[in-house]
Amino acid sequence: MKEKTKELADSVGAVYPTLFLGRHDGVLFTETELETFVELIASAEREACAKLCDETRAARLAEQIRARGQS
């Protein structure tokens, strides 16, 4: 999951500063980038839940989960 999270952070323009002794312990976002990142994470989680419902034949529940992202 860390790879997917980093991919989403990169997609919004996150910056990975080099700290003392070359460590990369943090990620910097602008407020707008952070809001977009949070929306992407929430959307990915909704879709993962909806796919699980699709696989278990709970199609109505999957529709309701996906609809949460529309409001």
C-alpha cells in the first residue's frame, strides 16, 4: 500500500525534502495539494469497498458506497 500512497502523493505534487544525513522522513504538501490527496485516498478506499461488494453480489451497497463520493 505504501507504493500506491506515494504514487497518489506524487500525483498532487508532494515534495520529499532531504533532511539531516540524507534522510527522507517527511512529505510536504500545500493546503490545496493535501486536500486533493485526501480526496484521492478517500475515493480509492470507496472504490476498494465497492469492488468488494461487487464481488459478493451486494451491488446495491456498492452503488451507495460510490455515491458517497458524489455529494
